[in-house]
Amino acid sequence: MTLHPRIHDVTERLRERSAPTRTAYLERIRAAADAGPARGALGCTNLAHGFAACPAGDKLELSRTVPEGAKPNIAIVSSYNDMLSAHQPLRDYPELLKEAVRGAGGVAQFAGGVPAMCDGITQGRPGMELSLFSRDVIAMAAGVALSHEMFDGALMLGVCDKIVPGLLIGALSFGHLPVAFVPAGPMASGVANAEKARIRQLHAEGKVGREELLKAESKAYHSPGTCTFYGTANSNQMLMEVMGLHLPGASFEQPGTDLRRALTEEAGRRVVGLTRLAGDYTPVGEMIDERAIVNAVAALLATGGSTNHTLHLVAVAEAAGIQLTWDDFAALSEVVPLLARMYPNGSADVNRFHEVGGMPFLIGQMLDAGLLHADVGTVAGPGLDRYRTRPELVDGALSWGEIPSESGDTEVLRPAKDPFAADGGLRMLDGNLGRSVIKVSAVAPERRVVEAPARVFDSQAALQQAFADGELDGDVVAVVRFQGPRANGMPELHKLTPALGVLQDRGHKVALVTDGRMSGASGKVPAAIHVSPEAAAGGPIARVRDGDTVRVDAESGTLEVLAADLEQRAPAAPTVDSSVGTGRELFAAFRASVGPAERGASVFGGDR
């Protein structure tokens, strides 16, 4: 199928824009590549430290430092902890992977762990103000793990929110290494996500108590595996697959199955084959190019994925010397149709998506419609056509088979010729309040334009209190500011969703405008998020006052406050101190150096 003209044009513009930085990046990683084992440059003392704790057989293999007879050494970098349900299955992966790598003719060492926090636990708490910054900490921790010059390839173990983007940014700093990502899969479906949301909203109205709410939440989040709604964690898994960093069909196989184990072991074997020593050299920095980045954005739009990736994909691209912008997202969203509906954009969860065709069907449909570049590198080999197939066990052996030509449920997954919507549902807003992102795939068409008086808050707790006090019973645009990366680390503001949903259900016109985040779990209330420049950087959002008329227009792409004297007003100062407590004092340097949301809200590179 011929590539869609818009996909081609955006890719070419991205390539031209990125030429200087991409060229510099490729020169750097190519200079770091070595024809022999990476450890060959180490002195004897250095090398002895590197394999001192290895079993005798591995120690012997790692002592070989010339290409002839040397075996590739694979780093395992993991975000395991047993607090995150999604990461608990990773506990047993290192030993499985070591055996698989050994069987493929290599050696593997556990190179290091990276932190992994749970946004579900920290929602609405001070710890959430560390969440976005944890992405860059994870990138640095992955860099530390890979810095020992012992490794010829790497296996990255991670699933959730900031963790996968952080691991990928870290891996791209070692872009001369082949890298495969190893997922864990979603937990089995529990209580329906819509029912969970209903109980949350009833609790917000005071109609059910804490005991009933906790019971519902415990039925939703009940076992090892990723949460089943289509938020950032599952968007991560989708992206790793469409970027060729997972094995085909690996993203949504549940933990604890024979197939999941087989896929994990195969990832270990496969990365050995991608090393220079094994002959099929596929470095991650060459693989993640402009085509792979455009594929990622297109697939995010086609699935109604997390708006967090308007930050993360920009930061990931920059780590590979590629200058992705929000305008690229907007240009692609105009032509990429919505092909999947998963909660909060529909009633189904990721398990149902997987059952009815999942990633193989999605990728096949997008390839046939010219919405993805097929000629990309992947850990499975050249070309994205390999990802049209689904993994299966045949007589105990892993293989990949054809999938049905039709979706198993067109209420969840549709062909490109009959999409849920003609566009990807992600739009950019621009106006005298700055630039922002809005996700409309879960917002009813009649609610996509809101013009109403502003109520201004400097924290989500203040909005919640105003709701509890009955102060918000009318049309309102809630402006929640000083939530950007410079102010307090840009926390997610999901605690606002039940209250704003109640107001909307009462028939009021409701919207949210914030320089904070809402991510993939945001839903039916229109939310102009990631407003840039942020209030702490002197952005216009700091000049909005209670009673100003604010217009959020997702149809025309505008975000405006109808106040003629806006520019003459002095910007407000924050009323909440987010500088200390719950570890926040440790991140003062991050808040001082972080770039704007449009450049990925990163402490690495980008505009300051």
C-alpha cells in the first residue's frame, strides 16, 4: 500500500528539521560502536571487577576479549518492585533471560535496577509531584547501569507510565547497543472500568462511603499485571510494539501463561542475534529513526492513547536527535482515524482489545491504509509486516500465525475503512492563553466547545474543596495553574475527574484548563492540558482571574480568555508551597532546569 501523503510529508519535514541533531547523534553512537566485545577495551583489573561474581562458566566467557570466540554480553536493566502490580511479574525474569541468552550463545548480567513509582498510589498526593521527573531519573539510572562498557546489547524490563519512556531515553544514550523491551502483560479483567468510574463519582457526591469505594477499587486492581484501562502504561506497551522494540504480539499477553514465558525467553535469544558479534547487528539508535517516531505518533492517535505521550515521545525523539513537535501530532491527527475504543474512550479494556485482534490487526490495518512506515527495523527483523502475526505455542514451541481478516468485535476494534472517527481525537489548542493539548476521543461532540466563567485554583485540593462546599454548581471553566514542571513537577490531576464529571452530568457546561497533566485516563470532560508556557514561567494562565470568560474550542483549535486587559495584568504568584516534603526538596534542581511541556518537560536538552 502506498504511504499516505500526510505520513510522508510529516516524516520528511521531521527529517529536514532534525538533520543537524540527528546527524550529530548518529556520528556519536557510531563512534561508540566496537567491532569486538565492548569489554575488550577494559584493563585487566576493570574486567576482573566486571565478572568477579559470575558463575565460573560465564566468567570464562567474559574473559574472552577478542572477537574470535567471544560471546556477546547482554545487560538486564529492570524496574522490578513488588509494589507495582504491573512490575511484580518482572521478579523472575532475570533468571529466565539469563538461561535464554546462554542458550543462544551469549552471557547476561543483571546490570542495574531503576526506580518505579506507581501513579495510581500517588494520585492526589505530594508524591505525584515526583512522577514526571522520575522519567529522567530512570533514564539516568539506566545510563549508570549501561556505563560499565561490559555489554554488547541490553534487555529493558518495564511497563508503566514514566518508566518505559525513561528506559528508552537511557537506552538511546547507548544507541550503539541492540535493545529489546520485555513486557509483563495486563492483569485479568476485574470489575468493569465504567462501574469503577460510577462508584468513584457517587463517592465524590457523598452517596457511597469509603468502604464501598475501596471494595470497587480492589475488584478493579486485584492481581499481578498492568491495570486494564488504556492509560499511559498500556499506551507504552502499544508504542513499544509498533516501534519494533517488543516481539510481535507480546504487549498484551497476560502474566503467568506459558506463552508469556516463551515470549520472555525469546526476547533474550533475539537480542543476542542482534549484536555485532552475532552478525545481525541492529543498534537501537539506528532503529529508532524518524519513521519509527512517526509510526509511534500515528498508532497513538489510532488507539486514542495517553496524552502523556505528547510529552514522552517528544523527549524520546530528542534523545535520538529527532525534533518532534506538537504540530506534528496535530498534522497527523487530522488524517489518522480512530480504530480502537478502550476505556476511558469506550467500555472495553485492553484484554478485550487483545482478544478481538489487538496489535496484529491494528498494525495490519494501518499498514494497508498507508498510515505506518513498513520499511523500519525491529527486534524481530527488518520490516513492520512481521507484526501482523500473533504469537502462539505449537507443540510447546513458539511460532507466529496469521490472524483473522476481520475484527472480532467492531465495538472495540475497527478496520481502517470503517473507523470510529475520521481523525485521531488529539488536538492542539492555541490562543492568548498559550498552547495546549486536548484529547476529544471520549468527549461528546456537543461538549467540545465550552465558553464559561473561570474559577481559578492553585491546587487540585482547592478545587475539590470548592466542589464539596457547593461553590461550583454552574457553568465553569476550572483553571488549575502552577501545576507545570517548573512549579511542582507537573502532577496528574485525576482527582478532579469525579467532581467535574458530576457537574457535567448535572447539565452544566464544564471544562478544565491546566498547565498540569491528565494523561490517558482522562475522559468525558474536555480538558486543555499541558498549557505552555506554564504559570511558573510567567505564562498567560497566571493572569486569569475568577469570573473571566474562558473559551475552550476543540473544534476550531482555540484556547482564549476574553479579557482585553490580560497582557496588562501582573501575573499571580503561587499560593501553595510544593518545594519540600515527600522527597520534593531533592528535586529542586530539576524544577529549576526543566524545559517546557512542548519540548517534553525534560531536564535533558530542549529549550529552557
